[in-house]
Amino acid sequence: MSATYNFCAGPAMLPQPVMQKAQEELLDWNGQGVSVMEVSHRSKEFIALTQQAEADIRELMNIPSNYHVLFMHGGGRGQFAAVVNNLLGEQGKALYLVDGSWSSSAVDEAKKLAGDEMIDTLNIIEKTHGVSHVVLPELSELEQEYRYLHYCPNETVDGIEIFEEINSPWPIVADMSSNIMSREIDVSRYGLIYAGAQKNIGPSGLSIVIVRDDLLEYPQLPQPSIMDYRLAVKHDSMFNTPPTFAWYLAAEVFKWLKVQGGVAEVAKTNARKAEMLYDFIDSCDFYENRVAKDNRSRMNVTFYLKDESLNEQFLAQAKAAGLVALKGHRSVGGMRASLYNAMPLTGVEALVSFMKDFANGNA
């Protein structure tokens, strides 16, 4: 069987060794004679798994000791609400930077819960001749007090990534669902980081929250208990039954990342993959990218065929060649190749080769 490369933006491909191990252990995990999906989340064996998973992600991201790591329900959208309910309180205001679809969705959810008057927004995307680029504001000049500043450093739909460090006088809350552990960051610069698991960590339904101690003292809004960060801390992310299989797979992905050499080594491969694809797009008149070079996402490469009447033909032939899920998001069209940690370099080489042949055959 020839290789299939899955460029889906999420749920995304998982590392093949992780999937193979999960297959081998599906009916007999850890010598228990049953699946990991069937054991008690409070058994000593599963508790050991969760403790190792936390230790591994702390090592991989160099998370300081004054931060809690939570494994929670609800994915990224669940955290849109949880952030507001856990941090804003009845009198607090927050500032949201908008650079694409997901940051816009976070604003919508925040306003639904807190009201329009408690959520301020700044659009940080400008377009010049059809090319999008990020313009970060001078936040220290804003005459306002905010509980936190929220932003999304990687927008999967738009193919935009912010590599600059944001200097904020207020705690930074970052939605890193699509670029967590894709490159090294200084966790201490953030008040809270959250990430839906289904791109670089594991399957959908699980979210990771990394929260600094002092933010847990913020006044809360009423909320479901399972989304309460304080209860999650108190109960080791097990106030109720967690998504155990997703947690197990996340734990295996963390082990796989360590075998690869950690985040620093994976980041080098990610940079090489993205550079290879962008370089080809830029060199070929048949395709185009509409994001400024300094803000091109390494995780989600968006591109367009100059002749968009060929889109369906491109997708059909790509699928036949084992290159799947390349269709761009319905809101922006075009194509999108998601190059998360699990995508091997050979997958990008195969995509570039196909794109070259398709362009030559339709010139």
C-alpha cells in the first residue's frame, strides 16, 4: 500500500509510531488484559500515566513550577468560554487581538458571556495589495486596565502566524491550539496557554491548559464545575471522568516528541517543511500565497491556484496520489496544507512533487 499523507487542519494526523502502539495495545493495555478505555481513571495504573504525561509536557515546554497543567474537556471552543468565566469576574474587562477566524470566534464567545462593553477588540491584520500582514499595537499606550489580553498566535484558516513576542502590561492568554510544541516558547511570558489537542497533541475532545498560579485568584463568573480551573487543579483534572483515551494518546505523543529530540529539534524540521513548500509556491506562477512572508504560518500553508477553475481537478488528482485533505477552509477557499509535528518531511516532498507535475500538466 502506498503512503497516504493527511494534510487535514484538524483533527489532524498523529505520529505513525503512536498509532501503531495504540493499535497493539487496544485490547491489552499495560498488561491489564483490557483496553485503556476500559480501566478506571482512578486506578493506580492510569494515575501513573497521567503523572508521566504531565512530567513530559513540563519537560518538553520547560514549564515553570508556578504553573499548573490541566487536562480538560471541550477543546479550544470550550476554553473560549472557560477563560472568560475563570478570569473576568463581574467587573473585569479584557482585550482581544483579532488576526483571523479563531480569534474572532473567541471574541464572539466572550461577548456572549460578559457583554459587549466588557470586551475590547483590536484588529491587527492589514492588507496591502491583497497580502495580509500583522501589525502589533503599542499596548502600553492604551489607557485602560484589563484583566488579560487574549490572542491566537496561529490562525489555521488564514495561514497567519505571529512569531513576535507580544509585550503586554496585562497577563497574556494565548490560544495555541494549532502551534503548541511546534517551536520553543518562553512559557513564563504568558499568564495562560490553552490548546485543543487535535492538531499537535492527540485526538479531539481534550484540551490542555497551562495556567499561572496568580490567575487562579481572579474573580470568577458562574460556570459549569467541569470547566472551573480551580476545581481542575484541586482534583488533578479529574473532578469528573476525563477523556481517558485522548489522555493516553496525548501521553504517547509526548513520549514520541522526546524521542525526536524535543521541541527544539521538531521546530527545525517544521521550519524546513514550511520553507520547502513556500519556496516552491513563490517560484511557480501557477500558485500564490496571500500572506506576508514574516507572518506565514509554519503549521498551515494556505495557497491558491491562479486558475481556480482547476480546484476540483487538483483535489481529485491529489487524493488519487495519496495527498488528502488539501481543500481550504470554506470561508476562504483555495488550498491548505497543514504541516503539524506529525507530518514527515517526505509528505511535503510528495506534495511539492505533485504540485509541480500538476502545474506542468495544466500550463
